[in-house]
Amino acid sequence: MTNYRNLPKAEAESLYSSLMTKYQEYLSKELSLDLSRGKPNADQLDASAEMLTMPLSRDMCIVNGNDYRNYGILDGIKEAKQLFSDLLGLKAENIVVCGNSSLQLMYDSIARAMIFGNCDSPRPWCFEEGRKWICVVPGYDRHFKITEEMGFELVSVKMTPAGPDMDEVERLVKDPKVKGIWCVPKYSNPTGNTYSEEVVRRLASMECAAPDFRIMWDNAYAIHDFGREGDELVDIFAEAEKYGNQDRVLYFSSTSKVTFPGGGVAIVAASPRNVADIKRRMGTQTIGYDKINQLRHVLYFKNSERVKEHMQVMGAKIKGKFEIALKALSELNGLEIAEWTEPRGGYFISLDMLVGKATRVFELMKRAGVALTQVGATFPYGKDPDDKNLRLAPTYPTDKDLALACEILVLSVKLAALEAIIAQ
Amino acid sequence: MTNYRNLPKAEAESLYSSLMTKYQEYLSKELSLDLSRGKPNADQLDASAEMLTMPLSRDMCIVNGNDYRNYGILDGIKEAKQLFSDLLGLKAENIVVCGNSSLQLMYDSIARAMIFGNCDSPRPWCFEEGRKWICVVPGYDRHFKITEEMGFELVSVKMTPAGPDMDEVERLVKDPKVKGIWCVPKYSNPTGNTYSEEVVRRLASMECAAPDFRIMWDNAYAIHDFGREGDELVDIFAEAEKYGNQDRVLYFSSTSKVTFPGGGVAIVAASPRNVADIKRRMGTQTIGYDKINQLRHVLYFKNSERVKEHMQVMGAKIKGKFEIALKALSELNGLEIAEWTEPRGGYFISLDMLVGKATRVFELMKRAGVALTQVGATFPYGKDPDDKNLRLAPTYPTDKDLALACEILVLSVKLAALEAIIAQ
């Protein structure tokens, strides 16, 4: 492939013209394709079909004298705690099993800290003037939105292949106004990388000026490897305990991308002090979460090995999608107009283009009928300072639609790059 | 029956002695009975058994092209909105169908107002010094606890047979620091009465100094009549609209006591302005609630008529429990040492004894092995200023246990009253 950056202007113009002709052909097709949503497709959902056809009899719902159809058991059923414990390597007694949404648990954790403070807070966060929050970029828009809405100044820290730029994080947390950091430590959204042992250790051991600093450890893709060889993430609780910082970590996960998004089970895991604090506040908010759905998950999977087998099936399905997208992107190899990640799990590919060209690519795609995640969504306040990043979500479309959408994407990236080169 | 208050002291002493002998006999039985919990018993839960054995196939989950197993639809599935609309006489577009807990929706409404204010607030409630909240007493401890924890001063207003003492409520809401009121308008917890048309109209029309005043309208027992002849509750939205106060009302309900407590579906209903505000904030908190469980409820019941038939079955079961309790209490008729309510629906009986005697009755019951709801639970801060009210929850025990527990209750009420009379 020719490096576009070295193309003589005339050649660039001629190439642009021929690619534009090809692009025009797509326009006439009136397509409606979607690479925007980190959603499983129906085929993935079908893999859990029997969970919904499996009958739950009265007797199955009464376990050791506890009728899971009735009120009670604020922190979730014992059997679900054990399943998540086996699956994620967490202590069962440190897990609170909740409802259908881990995002809600994160929001509620911060909302509670806003109103009451957490168990280490000198005062409620709503009274902390100039409060700040660290956002690793590119990152997950829904995380950023929570802390934005709660009135935090969002401070960006760059993602490196090993995780957040820890020199910068360590510098920032010396400011007592910095109250926390959002992390998707495994197969990060959207970069797909996993935090290294060193990064996890530095997060666990760093000196934070705020006594109530919290790491929001959203392990959404904990078991979402594409194959048997997945990334390994170090146990942050074990690291934090070494430094006496175990109260710093709030760990979240869910089965949203194991069984059903919106119909799954979410957990929060934390140190005994944090769990006591969470349960005390949660006990005012609710009598308890949906134990029947917790039980449904337990009875369907039976044990953690079965969940892992299920995730092998899911991983293979998703891997196929990623291969289609990455094959299309390989057309850009050597052109020096784009870089992208090739994750071993998770849901996203992060695509960096030439500075200032993400918006243009988004527009070209939109005109051709392909929806992409909004430009800037992966940055605080929805603004990508370099206007160069796009998040690709390959799981939802059919294989055929995905291939076509990626073809148009590659074409759009080339067109946008050539426009920049011609304009120079 | 002899009015205890007219008993000569010697007769009172002799009666006390014989009743105490009877009480001692119960002590030797080492009973373990429970009148404390407003929980359905297993027999009620079994009435919805088929909802859990009914299979949900893939095709059933895909409705008009929407795959309810996947992400999306923040405000709940259309079919569930329609079901609640038909059932409760609310406009479908004013309903947000959520998760398993209406208490959580109430908590979240107030938590959001604390952090952001509601759509009429000049500032977030956390910055409102000396904020106050009206609690109708006796009332529901979990309501009171929410506003207590959120830092409101709880102001008690007496319940009358027609609802809250509205003269007092109208006086209180002239204070701009008074931000809201908790209401269980039908079969109120624990008094079992229903707000009259006049009370609803006065709540809807009263002049509130706080522009962001909210009526938390917890219609938990909307369809929980014991028979065909239930109490009628006036539509508060229709009343409020007449006075332009429709933004004042947040309406909550759930199927916790229709299908499964903790496994049901909860709603919030409100004016279009409030619904827009709720959805905007909720959209940051969650991607959506459990649509599969919403669908399960819709497919199981099919329509509102079937829900009503189901509630007739449930009502008959609960009526049986109330009859056992009320028959036992009738032993106290004419003694002038207790008053109690005889509701036509709901879950509770409110028992008033002689002033200062609730704690003594609670203790006598506890020693005899019968758990009651904590004395004072029905009042703000858990303190009954007259120490005379107890909440009885007759639904959970078996008929036999209930009869026995009520026998001991009647005996304990008599003993406590005689102690007061003897001590005079």
C-alpha cells in the first residue's frame, strides 16, 4: 500500500475522484446500517433462550426455607453470590447481588456519595466545591455523563496500551478535589485493552489526597474473551489490601452481555466497610432486588464452569464479527491515515483517524446511511479535542450488513484523509 | 362486656390475676409467631405460579420488531404501559414502567431532587436549609425513613377517617420549607382507610408556598380490595389539572402484592413535564429496566380484566386473614381499652390502645413469642408520642398461627390496660 501522506497532490486528487465515484454508488443504495450500538445481536441472545423457557416451579423458588418469591434478603441470594464469586474470583461476602443494571449501581453509588458522602467522606460530595473526576480517554460516554451531571469537572487522562497514563493519574490524585476515576479495566470501552499488572498496582497503591477517593472498577467484560486465550486482569482487591487501600475500590459487573441486556443480574463488590455502607443506604432505597431473576440465572447456569462454556460460545460469535470489521480495516494498512485496536475480547474497536477528521468521516457515513456512535462520545462533555476518534460496535449488525458498513467506513476514512492532504 | 374503665380496683386486680395465669400458659408453649410483616403468604404467591412456569419463547420476546431481550426503551414496554393504564385509570403516556420496586422509584425521585432539584425547584434540595416533609401518622415507616435520611425535618399530621387532617396540611404548606407529603391514599398503611373526595381535592388545590412541592402518591393498594365492594379513590390527576397543579403529583404503584414482592413491576406516573424530567435523569442512571419481566407480566395477565379477576382471588384469601384477626379483636369490644380499623382492602390493621401502653403490649407479645412491628414504627423517627399504636399485619402467618397470635394479642392488650387501671 502507498502511504497516503507521500502522495503527490495530483495523484491524491485523481484517487479522491475515483473513490468519490465509488462512494456515490453507495449513496444511491439508500442503506440503513448501524455500527453505533454496543448491543448483542439476536443470535447471541438466542444462546440463552432456554433461560426463558425453563419453568420455575414453586419448589425451585423455596431454597432452605427461604421463599425467593417473597420480600427479604436485601443483598441478594446466597447462590448468586457464590456463582459470581466463583466466576470473578471475589469473596462471596463482599458481593451485593442487585437488579438488572450495573450502570444503575454506579450511578446510585455516586448519588449516595453526593447526598451523604461515602464511609470515608468528611462531608457529602454535593458540598464539595470544585469537585473533579478522572476520565480515561477515549472511554465510556455513560460513565462520563454520570459524573458530569453530578457536577464534577471531568479531567481527561490518556489511555495507553497498558491502561491509563499513571504518571498523570498519580499527579492528579494529589489534589483533594479529585474524588474518583472511571475504569473499564478489561477490554476497555472502546479501546479493548486490559490494564497491566503495574497499572493495577499503581492504582491500588497511589497516594490520594481525598480520603474518600473511589475507583469505579467497571469490570463489564470480565469474562468476555473471544477465545480460550483471553487477557488476564490482576485482582485489584488483593493489590489494594497490600497497601491498606481496599476501601478505595467499588467493583461492578453484570450478566448484561452474558444473558440479556436489561434482563440480567448486576453486582457491586467492595470491602466489608463499603459493603456495610452500601447495604445501610440501600436498605432505605429498596426492600430488595429481583431475587427470582437472580435464581433464574443460578438455576440456568448451575455453576461457574457452565457460564464459562457459555461465554466461549458467545466469544466465538463475537470474534466472527470482529474479524469481519478488522479484515475491512486492514485495507487501511500502510496508508498512515488511521490506527485501530485489535482486542481479544469485549465489544468495541477504537478507530483513530487523522486529527480533525472524525466529524467528516461520521458525516460521510451518515449520508451513506451508516450510523456511528456520535463523534466525541468517547470523551468528556462529548468533545474529542483532536476530533479523530470513533468507536466501532460490530456486534449488532448481521455479518453482511457489517461487512458493507465497514467497506463504506474504509472508503470514508480514505476520502476524509485525501481531502486533508489535497487541502494542504 | 364490661367497660374496663369502670371496674372497681379489686375486680380489676382479680381479673388481672386470672388473665395473667392464662398468659403464663402461653409462655410455656415457646411459640414463635409473627404479625410484623406486610408480606403475602405462600398461598397468595402460588396464585401467580403459572407466571413462572409459563415459557417465554424467542418469538414472544420480539414484539413489532422490538426485541425486548435487548437494550433500549428506557420508559418501559408499550404493552405494560397499556396494562397499567387500563388498570389504574392513568394515561399510558404519563406512565414510566420500571423495575421491581416502587419504593426505589420514590427514593430515587427524592434523591434526584436532592442533587438536582425537580423541574420546579429554584435549587437542589440538598441546599434547602431546614427543609421539611409532611408525614401522615400513623403511616409507613419506609416512607418516613427516606425523608429522614435525606435530612428533612419530619412534621406529623394526624390521619382522620377521611385522610390527613387537611386543615393542618393546608396550614403547613404555607411554609416554603415544606417540600412534600407522603400519602398512601387507598387502604393507607397502616390505618386501612381511603382518602375522601374532599381530601383529594384539597390536596390537589391547596396553595403551596414551595414551587417544587410534591405529593408522593403511593397507591400501593390501588386494586387490593377484599371483595367486589372496595373503596373508591378519586383521580388526583384530574383534580390537580383543574387547578393547574398537575406537576405537584408523583404517583407510584407496583405488582409487588399482585404477583411477587421483589419480582414484580413498579411504575411512576406523572404529568408530561414531570415525566420528561424523570426520563431525562433516569436516562443517565440506567439504559433501561427489565423489559423481560414487564413482558412476562403482560403475557401472563393478557389484560386488565384478568388482573382484576386475579385480585378477587387474592382479596378473598386476605379477607379470610382479616376476619380471623378482627374476630379475635372483637373480644375487646365495649371494654374501652382499644380501637382498631376494619379496612375493606390493603394489608394492615391499625390498633390503638390506652395511651402509654403500646410498648407494654409489644413486650408482653415478645415474651410470649409473637413478633409485632416495632412500637413507634408508624411514626416519624420511630417514636409514637402517645405510645399507643401498633400495626398488625395478618397476611403472612397461617390461619392457625394467626388465630393464636391474635388470642395472645387480645390477652396482652387486656393485661396492659388492667395494669394502667390498677396503678391509678
